[in-house]
Amino acid sequence: MLPLFGQIHLASFLLPATTGMIRFAKLNRAMRILTLLSVLACFNIAAQYLLAAWRIKNYFISDYYRVVEISLLCAVFQFSVGSKGPRIVLRALGILFIVIWIVDMIYFHNPELLNSGMAMTSRIFLIVMSLVTLQAATKDEKPHLLERPIFWVGIGVVLYSSGTLLVLGLSNQLLKLGQTYFVVAWHINWSLLIAANLFYTKGMLCKFQV
């Protein structure tokens, strides 16, 4: 059975998904896309948990969800900046990741193992995308950054992505050491996901949604 903290982590996915659906009409285009991602994240995490409970390997779910997550977050970032330059950079990064993902799935994918390499690569791409977006957002002539949704989303993405790089990279080695070691290390991942979901929710609650 999943530890209590793991269950809290599962429940945290409902916060941005529910908030986004309730406030959908008031959200801007970027936050509506984030709402879609949040809803998909609920299905993703539920499917992973159910397959794990049935002792069926669920690695393939993460493999396919990863490209969905990057694509939608890239769209969130693009619609949140007004400058043409950063938008082109973000679009190029999104396309480059999809190309890398396709090549990896065709030539290097091993369904018997966690794809730690692509997991780390996706986090690095998200960190770069977030920093590009936050840098561009500071130059926009709009209300204070703290009042804007993209600030909270960007911080949430950077926090989670940077904090879990090591854990994701060592995931297969941790599994070899035993389930206990894996779960202990995975508490870091759970903690950062909870924080990210809280930041996403905060972004959806911002009054300034233009």
C-alpha cells in the first residue's frame, strides 16, 4: 500500500485540476491549457498507481505522458509571453524535445526499465523553458510579476524539475537496491510534486489573467 505521504501526493493533483475546471471561464488561454494538463495528470497518476497495485509494470505510461507534459507546458509558456524572440526559442525547444523523444523511443527505449535518461532530459528542457519564460515575463509591461499566473507556474516547474533531477537519474539503481530505498528517495519527488501542484493552483487563482 502507498505510504500516507504518497497518498497526499496523489490527492494534490486534484487541486489544480479542480481549481482550473471551476475557474475555467475566467482563465486566460495559457491557464486553460494548464487545466487540461492538470486533468491529464490526474489520469496519468491514477493509471500508474492502479497498474502498480496490480503488479503490472507502468513505465510505458510515463514514457508517453512525458511528451504530452512537455508539449502542453511549452504551449502554456508560449501563450504567457508577449515577446516574439522568447516565443520562437520556446517553440524550438518544444520541437527539439519531441524529436529527441521520438528517436529515443525508436532506437533506445527499453520497456523493462524506467527511462531515467529521458526523464532527466525532460526536466532539463522544462528548467530552460521556465527560465526563458520568467526572464521574458520580467520585461513585459504588465502588473507586478507576483500577480501573474506564469510566475507561479514557472517557479513550480523549476522547483520540481531541478529538485528531482538526481532522483530520476538514479531511479533504476534505487530499484535494484530494493523497494524500501526507492520509496524513501521517492519522498523527495512526492514533496516537490505537491509543491508544484500548489504553485499551479496559486497561478490559476490569480486575478490578473490577461
